[in-house]
Amino acid sequence: MLTTTTPRLKSISPQERLLASFEQTDRQLNQYRLADHADLKDAAVRMGHPMFHTEMIQRVAKLSHSRIWAEDSRNDDKVCGFYHAKDGVKTFICAFDKGPLPEFSYIITDNADLPIKKRGWRSVLVRLLKAKAIDWSDVMKGFGDTSTIQSDRWRANTSEFRSK
């Protein structure tokens, strides 16, 4: 007769199993959390100097001599986006919410503490810079710079454009 000896596994209660499962899920979700996650959740601090979306659109249109324009989203009446003509083709640059925009982006989190982003107007400017729709001198002329505690991401995201 063949017998094998296996160590008995400690039996755990269903509640302990559920807790262990939650902890494992949380560890797996950590890869989707941002390094400055806690700071980005503080909407009051990240608000900075809010700007209404129509003012931002007017400033960008003026700076770009109307080469950049905004259109309402077809799918969500609370969102609009910037476009420009690239090689004669209408090209999407960036979407943003209608209404007051915070100066700096912040995140709202879901039940798993994963981010749902609220885009700030400075983040929209970064997208315009990256699309080469505007340049740093346009940003300085139309919006200015900032150096506050909340602006670390702004400074990091615009560093390549500042030296040009």
C-alpha cells in the first residue's frame, strides 16, 4: 500500500479567505496607482487658479490665430476637444470637460482606489505642446508659468519645451 504524507493545510474561515483575496487584489492593483497618488487626490489643493473652458478656448484660439479650434463631443455633451489641421487633415489633440477646469489635474478614485482623471487646463496645454500645435512662447504669452507646490508635474511635463 502506497501512502503519502502531505502537511495539513491550516483551514481558514471564509472571511479570512475573502480578506486574503482583497489584499492580493489590492497588491495587483498597485501597479495602476500613480507615484503621487495621494497628492493627486487632493482636489482642493490642485484647483489652483480655475479657468472656465470657454476662456481657455478663446485664449488658445487667439494664440494660434484660429489654427486650433474646439468642438463639442458627439458622445458626451459635457466634454469638448481641441483640433487642428495637420497636413490638411483635421486631427484631434485633446479632450477636456466643459465648465470650470482646475489649474492642475487631479484624480477621483473608484472603489478600488484607481484613478479617474479630472484634467486641468495646464494638462491641456501640455497636450497642445506635445502635438506641436503651440509652443512655449505661446504658453507664456497666453497663460504664464507657475511654480507652486502643486506644479511639480507641470514643470516636469514642460521641461523639454522650456529650453527650446
